[in-house]
Amino acid sequence: MKKKIKIILIIAGALILLGGGLVLLRALLASSSSDDVVYRAKVETYENVIEISGTVAAAQEQTLQALSDGTVTAVYVKAGDTVKKGDVIIQLDDSEQVYNLEKQEYSMATKKVTGSARELKLMETERLSLIQKVNDRKVVATFDGIIADLDVAVGDSLEAKDEIGTLVNIDYLTAEVEVAETDVSKLQVGQKVEFTFPAYTEETVYGYVTGWPAIGEVTSRGATIVNAKLRIDNYPSQIMPNFSFTGKIQISPTEEYVVVERYAVGYENKQAYVVNAKNGEKIEVKAAPYGNGYVKILEGLSGGEVLKQVTAPKKSGQNRNSSKNNGKNSGSESGFGGPGGMPGGAPGGGPGGGGPM
């Protein structure tokens, strides 16, 4: 009997020793695993912008066209010439119109003696109409600019509305770009715009927002947009009207954040801290949530630091109901918010999220 009791005690002691050893080994393995895990603090660039694309246009553009039928009797400019507002570009035969005008003026001169005031007024109205017919025999520049192209010669017979060339003012360039209805509230006159041209890759060209209409449009795709108007005052000579571009409307200045996985951040008495993996130094930091699984470091780190894991991630299967709960427990272990999750996560869902704040 005593021998059996002794055997039982020996077995029990062995089991206790084995259990304790397993617990100790597990703790040592967990500690070793945690000590081996490190994270690097990263610098993330945050751009609050509206992406755009389109083509640029001249500040002003006039399609040169005949206002009436006739034969060209003079061409005063050629492509590439600079003209002033009011300069005559081409002249159509106006002999008939000039004759009718002079005849009217002669009749008015003779009627001034015998005609009534009402009759003279009617004759003056007719005279003004004849002057307009004489002017319609000319193609005139409506602004200061450059003849971009001109395809006409003396002797050509033109019909009303025939297009013969283009006059442009390229003191500055303009563009219209589609902005989604959800982004219109972010627009402001004067906002900086970055332009990138495939035809000019040496540097970025800058412009600004000049306005947008008070009514939206529905595209063929069914999207509601507003056509924002942009302007470029200074641009390289390599860029010409109708060149294509991509770009960004800058809503707010570009910012840089230091971010790190949340398991590198621990808490003591509500004070966030990290541990430098190189020397074991504990560093107090000011932190905020930054998307799923990351923390934004507001103070204490500059980026590039290698940090120890100080908060253990959950084991597989520990939170099987998280998907059903829409991630309500995702922030409890990082020290943010408990059951409410990680409030205020970064737009874009993690490092590099680039939506508006």
C-alpha cells in the first residue's frame, strides 16, 4: 500500500514539474517571439488633391470667316503675323456696297434743304445699314493676337460663313476640367493647380482655379460634374493650345506623417510609448489612429526608427466574430477606443491613404 502511494506521489510530482516546465517554456517562447518582432516607423506623404486631365486652350480664339459672299481683293497678313484689335485681315470686293452708301449720302445732302426731319431720320437709318454692309466686306481682328493659320488668297470666291483661318491670343492659357459633384465644395478661386504635359517633361507647370458655373452637368456616363475653369499665366514656349495634360488641384498643402504598425505602440497610464529596438530606450510619443492596423505618430519620432513589438497581436481564431461585428473590437488591444474600434482612421484605409481629411 505504501509502495503504491509513493508511486502515485512520484507521478503527480512529475506531472507538476512537466506542467510548470511547459508553462515556462511557452512564456519564454512568447517572450523570444515578441523580442524578435520589430517595426520601422515610416514617413507617409498625404496629398489632399483633385485629380484632373484635359487640354489647354488659348486665352482667346477667333475663327476668321467671311460675313457675306464675295471675291477676295486683298489679304493683309499671313500666318504668324501679330495683329491689333480692329486690323483688317482680308478685304472682299465692296464696290457695290460703297456705291450704294455714297449714293445714300448724296441723297441725304440734297434732302437737307427740302426734306422733313422724319424723312431725314429714315434716310440716316438706311445710311447706317449701308455702312454695316460695307464693313461686312472685311474680316477684322476682334482682339490683339497672332494669326495661327490663314488659308485664303486674292481672287478666291467666298461664301458667307466660310472659315479661312484662326486668330489666337496666347498671353495665357486656359482649360476646363471635369470635377465630380462630391468635390465641388472643396473648390476655391485661386487654388494652385499642377499641370503635367506629355509634350514637356522638364518641369511641372503651375496655374490656378478661376471659377466654375453655378450649375452642374450630367455626362453621357450618368455622372454629375462641374466644369471648373483654370488658367496658366506663365508657361514654356513648348506648350501650345490644344496640348493635353494631367494634373492636380491642390485642396490643402501636402503633409507628411510618421506612421507605424499599432503593435509597436504601448500604453502606460494612458501615455503612449515605443521602444527603440537598437538600444531598448523607451520613448514617449503622441499618437493617433491611422487606418486599419496603423498609428500616426504626432510627436516623438521623425521616421526611420526601428521599434520593438510591445503589444501582442491577437491569435488566430481569438476574434472570430469580428466580421459580424463590423470590426468593433479591432482597436481594443492598441489602446484606442475599446469596443468602439479605432475612431478617426485615415482616409484611404492605412498608410498612404490619400483622400481628403
